[in-house]
Amino acid sequence: MWSALLIFTLIFFGTGCNDERATIKSPVFGNEDASLKIALWFDFQCPACRTYETSIMRFVMDDYVKTGKGVSLTYRNMAFLGKESISAANAALCAHEQGRYKEYHDMVLEKQLGENKGVFTDDLLISLGKDLGLDIKNCVKAFKYRRQISAELKEAKDLGIRGTPALFINGKLINNPGSYLAMKQLLDEELKKVK
């Protein structure tokens, strides 16, 4: 699977060294110096990622990140399901550039219909930005963050991630809790360890 992914990446992203592209810090919510750091690796086309976000991670955000309990949440791209994944990830980083990552992220996931269904076109991604009062057209059309997305995909592979969503707590890959109750229990236990 990874060899096919490498070939896709080389074809899509090219191999030219002179093509400089921008980078931006990954979106982090909560205090960056939090004692408990969660990193969620995901793909915008991944149906399991959408379910995980709506059934578990939004509650983590509300109950742990926004409440100042010493938890931060970082979103990382593992855009491995095709061109639409990469396009959506790039557009989300364009929105992040203007301070509206989470809202945009949620809107993109709401539009998801599964893998490679032709949903995440430039027109749709730009339109979602407009709905939030953002002008991301040039950023989307220029594929501004394509090198960063490629680098994150390589990093995910180097970390041993085989699929999405993938959850790390304080740098350690964990088995995804299957419910918010299980996640809550895990986070409460982890918080006790770091206090």
C-alpha cells in the first residue's frame, strides 16, 4: 500500500526541488503547554474520521480542551485517500491561515460522502470559505500547502500510522476509544498521571 502511495505522491506533488511552498503550524486548540497533549491524525475523506469527530472528539474539545483542564488538541493531516483528501487538507490550512480552522474543518466533514466521490472540488472548498467570510480562493488554487501535506503524510508513515483516525496522547499512539465514555475514562486516567 505504501509503495502505491509513494508513487501517487510523487506524481501528484512532483519532485522538483525549486518549487518552494509555504508551511503553517498545525492547528492547536487549548494551551500549547498543556500537560496532556492529544494529536489526532485524520483524512477529510475518511468516514470513520467523520464519525469519530462527531461522536467523540467534539466532546473532548468541549469538556477537556475549552475548559482549561490542561489538555490541548492538535489536528494533523494524513491525506492518503486521494486527491480530494489533499485538496481538502490544503483548503483547511488556508482557512487556518485566517484563524478559522475548526469551523472550516467541521464544515468540510459535514459535506463528506465517503472516499473519492467528487465532492471536494476547488469550487466547493472556496465556497465553504466564503460561508465563513474567508477569501481562500488564491490559496486553494495555488495549492499553497501541498508540500506540508506531503511532509505530514511521510511523518505519519514514519510514526507507524496505518489508517485514520489515529490518536496520540503525549506522543504515544493509542488504541482509539470506541465511545466518548471510554475516551473520558482514558483522559481522566492520563490527567492523573501528569499532575
